[in-house]
Amino acid sequence: MKRLLSVLMLACCWTLAGQAQQPRVIVIHLDDTIQPISADYMARGLEAAATQHANAVLIVMNTPGGLLDSMRQMVSKVIASPVPVIIYVAPSGSRAGSAGFFLLEAADVAAMAPGSNAGAAHPVAAGAKLDDIMKQKLENDTAAFLRSYVARRGRNVQAAEDAVRSSKSYSDQEALQLKLIDLVAPDDASLLNDIDGRTITRFDGTKVVLHTRGAELVAVDPTLREEILDRLTDPNLAVLVLMVGGLLIYVEFNTPGTIIPGALGTILVLLAVFGLNLLPVRYTSVMLLVAAFALLILEAHFASHGVLAAVGILCLVIGALTLVDGPIPELRVHLATALSAGLAFGLITVFLLRLALRARRTKFRMGGDAMIGQIAVVTQPLAPTGQVMVNGELWQAESATPAALGERVRVQGLRDLTLLVERVP
């Protein structure tokens, strides 16, 4: 019995020791544009890897690119990470475009899936128009930034710089042959098995042996805040949320006390403004949106035969279309979004404003006054007094001219509780 217990204890110890020796890899999925929210998400994943003393960080990436400032922050985080960083462009058909190429080259281990591509990293200024000299300065600065760490990673500096200066893009095999990446792997498991036991040189010059075979994969999921703000960094969604919020706030002002439209509209507007604040916004376009709203209000007050409304809607469409000056198409407002949102918002606003003004100009009447001008039917001959029915009610009536039973008369006024009527010709 004692021998059996000893064997069981040894087996448990071996099992625990095996579990303790199992490598751990933190997995970050970067399937998005490069902007402040994705930068915060990646930084949080790298911090989690350092806290858990993971063996490596695996960033699975598929991005068209994004903002230059956010890219520089992310590259700095990757280079400074105490845990080795593996960046893997996957699955097949994915890309590391523009800013994503800078991230790929910053990794300790750069890998791509078959059928993926990387490159086309020429810098594009966001939010401003640059002259030739400033463009050259931006290009030279960006190329120097790339060279500063590509050489330290032992990769092809000239091929990497061509992606910046000539906007070259490379397939997975081309990138491998030009030594821009370290390997091509069909999936995560194959990648981790292939690099197991490989000795890499960190950015600070230290040598590290990777232990990734059979690793426990721990995914870092985006928080609810990151998911919401990440959606709002899509300028098309942000513009739609902004306009819907504006309409709800107008409904609240038009019908005070409803509370829900005003509260919901305020939340939507604040969310849209917060999302747009993370993007390169043109302030001239903001002024166009303000001018558009002013013109729509003027249309409801003045008879311009639709001229003010048309100009307002035009300003609205142009303002929405040019609102975000992103470096890539994914960070700009699409024409279809600007047209549909601008036309819908403009027409609905003019319609609601005219309804509100018409209601305010119409005098509220009740009782006998509310029946002035209405048609009544004689139920008791008027000679000159009798009875009429109006709105389903019987009233005493008086007419200057006699009216027979069943004739139609129009209500002209009210004296005490008697309607003053006249025959309808």
C-alpha cells in the first residue's frame, strides 16, 4: 500500500512539473486599422505578457495600415517589450499594408501565411496638404525610422526602404527570399513548432532561446470599451451616429419633456465626437456641417423655394465626405455614406422644422371656438333659430336666413351657447 502511494505521489509530481514547464504564449489579434484604440489594445496585451512572464507574444495581424503616430507608438512598444514578440500575417489572404509593414519588421520573429502580402508603406500625411519639400521630409523621416530597427533585426534594409519610397508590396515568398521575414507558416501551431529552440537576438543585443512547442495559447480579448471605441473609429459609422444623435436632440427640443430622445441623442453625439477625436478631422469640414444646419433652419423660416435647403444639404454632404482626412481609404468617409446620410438628415430636418413652425403658428382653439368655419347639418329648421349637428354634437343655432331640415350650414361665430351660422351656397 505504501509503495502504491509513493508511485501515485511521484506521478502527481511529474504531472505538476510537466504543467509548470509548459510554455505560455500570449495571443493578440490585430485585425483592424492602426489607430489609437488598436495601439492601446496591443499595449495591454504586451503588458499582460510581461506580467505573466510568458515565453512569447504572438500578434496575428491583418491590417490595411493606419495612422503614422499610432504606428510609431506600437513599434516602440514592440521593440521595448521584455517578452519576445512574434508578428504573424495571417490567415491566408491577409495583409500588412502601410503602417502594418512597419510593425511586421519591428518583430523579433516576422512570419507570414501563404497567400498573404506586405508592403506599400509610403507615408501619407493626414489632416494637411504638404508641399513637395515637406513631403520629402516626411518620406525621409519615415524611411530613417524604418532603417533604425530593420538593420538591428538583421533584415534587408534596402528592400524594406523600397516599400516606403517606392510603395513596393511583397508576397509571402518574395518577402522570405528578400529576408524581410523569417519564415512562412500555414497556421499558428506550425509557426510555434518551427521556431521552437531558435535563438534570436533581441533589440538590446541579448540572445534568447524560444520555447514555443506545445505552448499554452492565452488570448487577450478586447474590452467592451475598446470594442465600442474601435467601431467608432470607423468614420462612416461615426458620421451616421453623429447625425442620428443630432436628430434625436432636435426632437427633444421640439417636444420638451420626452427625455428619452434627448438623453439618447446626447450619448450618441458624445460617442461620435469621441470617436472622431481619435481621427484626423478637418475643421473646415466641421464649419461646413455647422453652416449646413444653419441653412436648414433658415429654410424652415423663409420661403426660399428650397434653395436654402438644397445648399444646406450640399454643404452637409461635402462636409461629411471630407470630415476625416485619413491616410488610407478605410479611415475616410465613403461617398455613399456622405450622400445617404446628408440627404436623409437634411430632408428629415427640414420636414420636422416646418411641422414645428406650422404647429406654433396655428392658434389652439377649444369648445365653440374650435368649430368656427366647420360645416354643420340642420336637425331642426332654422327660422331663425333651431338646432344643428357639428362634430357629432347638437347645438342651438341661429341663422339670418331660414334653413330647412338636412341643409348644410357653416359656423360663423358663437354667442353665449348659440352658434351663429349661415347657409352654404
